[in-house]
Amino acid sequence: MSWEDDAMRITVLTVPDCPNAPVVEERLSWALDGRAAEVERVEVSNPAQARRLGMTGSPTVLINGMDPFAVPGAPASLSCRLYRGPDGRIEGAPSIADLRRALGDPVGDGECDGPPLDAAGRAGRGRLAPTADGLRGIQQAVLRHFAHTGHAPSIEDLDAVAAAHGRAAAEIVAELAAEDFLVFDDHGRIRAAYPFSSVPTAHHVRLAGGIEVWAMCAIDALGIPDMLGTDAVITSTDPVTGDAITVTSTGGHMTWHPSTAVVYVGQRSCAGPAADVACGALNFFTSRQTARAWAQQHPAYTGQAVDRPRAEALGKAIFGPLLTATQPADGRG
């Protein structure tokens, strides 16, 4: 299939609450690179449905009804599906490079396997913590504390949640930090839990209930209203001109001022914690011209300016599921 063909139909087959479903959808957004496509997620709940739809694990990607990653003889399955990326690493979703190839877009062998920012860090593994060992429970407790108070919880605030998983809060939080779900300050306190920051940043978010929070970056800010299911007003400034940029989210619809505003999505390298390698580059700009000027002034970062729909979609894909996803009863997906 070539890029000149008509809009394609892409179906993501997944079991309910599969943590890799939003990961593959975000990677598809980058692989499509603005090309028109109908992308649909279909939740599969029983083996008969899996056989009928051609699902050999969660998630399975169908492009115009065909599985480009099909393994001959693989049976229908509701279990987690594993994919081997170009670097040999096993992951729970196809790599962006492999998706591009499946879509008919050749990728050079020397190309970095990822967009300028892959899942806001974590090498494309997404921001939703695993369910095992209380990681997701503590992650969600931290995010809810930010949303309800505007600041980070102390380790002691998390003791009750951790105890329900038979572990110490400090131990779980340390694991989350090691996997780049949150960031410590120099005193071992929670400084940030994507998308929230406990210290002021360039991206201020006022929630409908009056709580004010800081976002780690522009994409994080755009994901907060969807993650919390609330209206919000995001304010930031163009790093080049100093002009104000406002995004008002009402009922899931976002209005940008000025309407020419874009988001620059970039990073220093293909690996490393997002707070270190990417957050300095994820900014709002009043126009593509000022984003281009900033990029020229900061050659350590590589990336691109993305338009409003794509920036909004990226924020929703990364952060939207963080508080709605629960642990499947059987741990699948």
C-alpha cells in the first residue's frame, strides 16, 4: 500500500483495559504522520470473538482487515501479544518503524525508531504503570492527590494504598521513579508525576473546580482535561516572543488562542527520562515561525512543530487512560 492510496481502515483489537492499546494508538498516530485513516479500537471479550476477528493477542493491529504482523499458525488468543522491534527488543506493541513499514512508508536502517518524542519518554512504553505489585495503584493515588490538592503527596500520604498491596509506599514509589513514571527532587520527595509538576513550570492549568496545577510540558497540559474528565484553562507563553497562549477545554473541545499556535515536540536523544531529555523542548508557540526560530536557537533538541489536532490527540492518547484503566481480573493484556 502506498501513501497515495485512499484513506485506510485501521482496527486495533484489544482486551478490555489492555495497557498497550493506547501505546499502539499513539504510535499509529506518529506512523500515519497526518495521513487520513479511520482508526477504531475494538474490545474483544471472548475466544470466539477473537477467532472471528483474527486476533492473536492483545493488541492486534489490522490494516484494511489484514494483520501485517501475523505469525503463521498463531492461534486466536486473548493473552498479551509480544512484538520484536528493529533493535531486537520485545515490547507489547509494534514499533513506529515497523508500523510505518506496514503502512507502506520505507524507513531507513539508520533512522531512530521513534518520533521526536515517543510516549513522552519511556521509549514508547506509555505512561500507564503496570498493575503488578501496586505500581498502578500508587501511580493513580499520586495523580489523584495532585488533581485534588494541586501539589504532590508525601510518601506517608501513600502508606494506606501501598499497605493494601502488602508493600511499603517508599519501595513502590522508588520503582515508579526508576521507570520514569515520576521524578524525585534532591530530598527524595515527589517533584513530578507526569503530567503534573509540584514546582512551577511554563504550563499552568486551572481546573474547573478551581484547583491550579502545573504541567511538566505542553503535551502533558493538553492531556490533563481528558485524564480528569473536566474542563480546564491552560496558559503558557511563547518562549521566543513571550506572548501568551491560552487553551480552553470545555466539554472535551479545545479552543486555542491564538488560533495559529502549535506545539514543538522534541527531545535531546532517543532515550532517557522525559524530564531530562524532552520537557525542555515540549512547548507551545504562537506560530510555526517562532517554533522554527526556537529550534534553530536550540540545536541540542531535534523535533518538529505539530498542529493543534495532533497535539491534542497525543496528549489524550498518553494521559487519557491513566485514571480510568483498572487491573483486569485475570491480569491479561
